[in-house]
Amino acid sequence: MPVVLAAVLVLVSWQVAVDGPLLGVDRWARHAVRETRHELHSTLLNHLGKALSDLGSSVPAIPALLAAGASAAWRSRRTGAPRWWLPAVTAVLTAGLIPLLVVPAKAWFARPGPFGAPLAPDQWGWYPSGHTATATLSYGVAALLLARTVGVRARRRLYAAAALLATGVGLGLVWSDYHWLLDVVASWCLGALVLWTLARVPLPRKGRDS
């Protein structure tokens, strides 16, 4: 899994850097989405796409992450787990890590958005998608932290909710024409790599599953 994710991320980044033929996928996806939007002409779907996109903003994603870290720390302390404070620290570090991963890449690639307008001097590029990375990491890490304090069934629901939120944000961005598809795919891969790594870091766990 991590090898595949890293390979896709490197491939997409390389194609964005050299304006390679793989970017034709972006143009095809954008055309297909615009045609679908025109045919459906659904105000409800357009509002839903924007609402899903907004879930990848710093608010509400970062507060949700910090709240999950605090809740996991509190639950770990109640069960007497050693280093019960680690979930809160992990949440804060993750919140600081997101811009460190995304902003330099945006500045480096300086990719114009779907409308093709040149970047202003004070603008970062569109690649990778900051909203998608924020959603994937914030909700994903929140689920990982809380999952270590609950039983198996609740754990699965948390993972499913985080995956649905990250997917929904990415699809909402593409549907709303805010991002190219590959911007979103790269952030999914980046976020998944970080989550895969964090899932293997020992943190306080609930004493038994239920």
C-alpha cells in the first residue's frame, strides 16, 4: 500500500512539473464533470459540492482534529493509560504539519487552477489540493486517535466516516471546479501515507475491545 501510494504521488507530481500527457486526465475529468453538471442542472448537487468542499477548510477540520485529540487524551487518562497526553500532542503536531506539507509544494509547482488564470504574485499554486490534504489528515488522524480508545465496532465506524469525509471533500472540489482531479488524488496519496505511518506509532490504547 505505501509503495503504491508513493509511486502514484511521485508520478503525478512529475507529470505536473513537466506538464506531461497524464494531465490529459484532468482535462477529460473536468470536461466530463462540466457536461454532467450542465445536463443535470441541479442546484442541490451544486450546493452539496460546495458544502463538501468547505469541510476541507481549516474550520471545521482543524477544530475537529484538536477536539478528537483532547477527547482521546481524556479517555486515555480515565483508563489509566501511560502517556495519556500523547493524543492531544499528536493532534497539535498534525495541525502544524499540514501547511508544512502542502504550502511549499504549492509554491514549488505553482500550478494554475482549472480556469487557467495566471497566478498572482501573492498566490500559491493549486497542486496539491490543500483542502483535500486538510480533510484527509484532520479527519483521518482524529479517527485514528479516537479509535484507540473505543471498541472494534466503533473503530470501524470512525474509519469509515473519515474515509467518506476525505472522499467527499475531494469530489466536492472537483464537482465545484475548484481543483483539478490530480490535485485531489495527490493529496489523498499524501494524506494516506502520513496516516499509514501514524497508525504504526504506539499510542495509548483502550485496555480491551468491546
